[in-house]
Amino acid sequence: MAPGPHGSGATAPALTVTGLGKRYGGVQAVDDISLTLAPGERMGVIGPNGAGKTTLFKMIAGDVPPTAGAIELFGRDVTRVDASRRARLGVGRTFQVSNLFREMTVLDNVRVAARGGSPQARVFWRTQGLRDDVTTRALEMLDSVDLVDRRDDTVADLSHGEQRQLEIAMALVTDPRILLLDEPAAGLSAVERTTLRELVEALPRTLPILLIEHDMSLALGLTDRVMCMENGHHVVTGTPAEVREHPTVKEIYLGRRDKK
Ligand SMILES: Nc1ncnc2c1ncn2[C@@H]1O[C@H](COP(=O)(O)OP(=O)(O)OP(=O)(O)O)[C@@H](O)[C@H]1O
Ligand SMILES: [Mg+2]
């Protein structure tokens, strides 16, 4: 996507989150979180269940409004901009809970994503006919995630790992300027994790990525910096090496693993 008329050019951070908070009734899901993602930077977001990671993503994508703080994308304040407009500004994402159309083919899922991702969009292209460039682009994206041979299979026939690959293709086909991945490796086998890791590593280095991941080797191995959250709060942000050595992070991850 070309820089929009509202962006302030290549030098602005891809994302700036300032003092962000979200309260659900009595639950402070996210509390005073700030972060900056530089152009082309890859940042991991880690933390135990309920830390507020997905809620943070939902606020960045525009699914839920924050109760405090501000969000800037490419130098533009989007705190009050809705999710579909943020998607058009270049926010691409995958979901912790899959949003695939399971009864449709692999190729059709990517075509729907290319047209905005809603069932309405699906009706639109059925009635209007499919533009060849949409199909061509969808096939390119499937090729980039190694699924082009599965294009005519239905989603239900894909393995869990292949479904995760498809979700990344669906995010990429919108030509995002920033990519939010919410636990892309959750539930994957060791082999599937390796495939996913290689796929994320091979994404363009110019594409900024925010990656939520419980798998520490992925969260730390795929990113330039990592932020750890716990109970909605910020714990630490640093290089993977710094975060790995942080006492609270050790307690959260190693402490828990020792108990198993
Ligand atoms: N829609 C909601 N209504 C009420 N509480 C919510 C809602 N969404 C999230 N929460 C609460 O906010 C807190 C943070 O949840 P969130 O899903 O952001 O955590 P998470 O870090 O993504 O956890 P996980 O690793 O399990 O995915 C939790 O206590 C959760 O129960
Ligand atoms: Mg989550």
C-alpha cells in the first residue's frame, strides 16, 4: 500500500502506543501500556494467560476502544478510528481464535480476505464476478506460504499448521504496512512450528511485526525486541537476551515449567 495522505512518511514509527488502558467492569485487562514499533521492527509480546496481550492487539486493530491512552499508526492518531479504516490504513492481523471460512476452499478464503474479509464481500464478488487480479494476487500469497497446491481443498481438510499458514496469507493479501500475529504457533506440532517460524522469518524485513507468542523460542527467536506483560501491566521491554534474563520473566516462564 502506498503511504496514505495522512501518514507522516517513512521516518514515523509504525506504531506508537501511549498509556493504553482497557477496563472491563472490574477487570483492568490492560493498564498503562506504552510501546513504539520502528519501521521494519519485529517485537514479541509475551506474558502468562490473562496478561492482556490479546486485549492490547484488539485496541491496536480497533476492535475495542481503549478506556485510557492513545494509539498512533504511521504518525497518525487512530485512537478513535474504527477497525475497517485501520485495516485500510495497513493493519493486517491474524487471530488467536481462527476466523477461517471452514466450508470454503483455501483459495476462496484468500479471495474473501482480499476483498475485505466479510461475508458481504463474499456475496459482492459472487455477484460481480471475480476479477483476475484478485485471483492472481491470492495465488501469489498462497505460494508465499507454501499452500498453492492446496488451493482447491476446503479449509476443513487442512492440518492445523496449514490453517495457520493460510491465515497469514489472508493477512498478507491485504498488503499490510504492519502485521499483528496473535499466537500463530498455538497448538502446532514441533514440525509445524518450524514451518511457521521459517515462514515468519521469510516475510519482508520492511514489514513491522507485533507477535504474541507463548512459545519462548519463537517469541525471542523471531523478534528484535520483546515486551513482557502480566495482569495488564508492563513488566519489561528489551532485547530477547535482556528479557530472557529478567527475574520476573524467569519466574513466570521457568517457574511454571519447573512445576509441571
Ligand atoms: N470482553 C471481555 N470482557 C470482560 N473481560 C475480558 C474481556 N476480554 C478479556 N477480558 C479479561 O481481560 C484479561 C486479559 O485478557 P486477554 O485475552 O487480553 O489476555 P491474554 O494475555 O491474551 O491471555 P491468553 O494468553 O490466555 O490469550 C483477562 O482477565 C480476561 O478475562
Ligand atoms: Mg490472548
